Amino acid sequence: MSEVVNVFLPMRAGSERVPQKNTRRFADVDGGLCEIKLRQLLSCRRINTIFVSTNDPEVIAISKKFCSDKITVIHRPDELASSLTSTDDLINYVPSIMPDTHILWTHVTSPFIGADIYDDTIKTYLKNINSYDSLMTVTKLQKFIWNNTGPINYDLNAEKWPRTQTIKPLWEVNSGAFIAPKKTYQEQKDRIGAKPYLFELSEDVSLDIDWLPDFTMAEAIYRMRHFGIDNEA
């Protein structure tokens, strides 16, 4: 397999938690998260083609506005575009539309993962391909984590309140990026392999927009970083 990396970018219509989440105006950017993410991906040196999987006419219009031969829009079947569609179902669909290359699966809901980070994840993935079979971005959790019966990442019998720096870290899958060859989707029915490289992102970079408060907070951060606007001014 060549070292070509293509992107799978899913954007279905009908977001329930944040209406029109992918395309509504975000931080004064027309086209919103869809517009921002396509700009970021088009700036990546290591990406060949961006496959936009959607059933949303607005997403299609925004994608075509770029007039880029690096963007390919593929209409998603209705049965794979509902709130009931599982990620597993989508994973099984991906090989049917993607070329036989490495696949980078990402989301528009991570607006702070820019071109430099995508290029770095791809570089890291390809560099370590003989030791790891895939890559996924994660965020370190080095805090006091409990389940219903007690702590799960430190031992009360050893130390009741250890310094957080000494707690064994856990890794949250932040869904910023997954990279794997197409054959992983076909053979393992997954977007990562048996031994993924854990690519750490800081919490501020990995912020994922899922609920309306996330959207509002991300807008404020984006404005401040990109336009120098302080909402409290």
C-alpha cells in the first residue's frame, strides 16, 4: 500500500443536540464548523483527498463552494444517516466508498485540531507503521477517577490522596482523529487496529462539540484565538 492518506469526514443532517450543528454560523464564520474543517484539511500537506460523507444539502453546497478537486462529496444512504445509526454500521460502510489507502477519520466538531496537528498525526502514524497498526488521538486523564465502588486509577490502601502527578494516567478517546489502512476496516470491522498508537492532544485542542454549551464555549475560544475578541470586553 502506498503512503497516500485520504480523509473520511462524516456530516449527516438532523443533529438533535445542537440543531444544524455542522453548518450553522460559528464564531462569525459562515458555513460554520463544516467550513472551518474543510479549510483546515485542505491546508494539510499530507492529505490526498477529503471524502465528505453526507445527506445534508447545506454541507454539499459548502463543500462545492471550495471548487477543489481535493474534495469529493459522497451522498450517504438514508439508512446510515439517522440518529439511530451506530458507529459500527458506519465503519462497515466506509470501505465501500474509500480507496485502498490509509484512512484518516475525523470530525468537524473538533475545530481546534488544525492542519499542523493533522500533518503531525499522519507523520507519526507513517513513522511508526511497523510497530503500531493504527493511530488515534487521546487526552490524558490524570485525576481522581472513581466508579460506584471506589477509585479505579489509584490505590486507597497505598495512599488516600496521592499527588495527581503520580497517578497512573488513563487515556480518553477524544475522537479527534483515527488513522488506519482500509484493510483494518475490512478485516477487523473497526477504525483502529489491535495496537493503536496513542497520540496525545491537550484538552484545549481536543475539545469536542457535542452539546449546545460546548458549541457556545468553543465559539468564545475560537473568536479569542482567531480574531482577538474577548466576549467579556
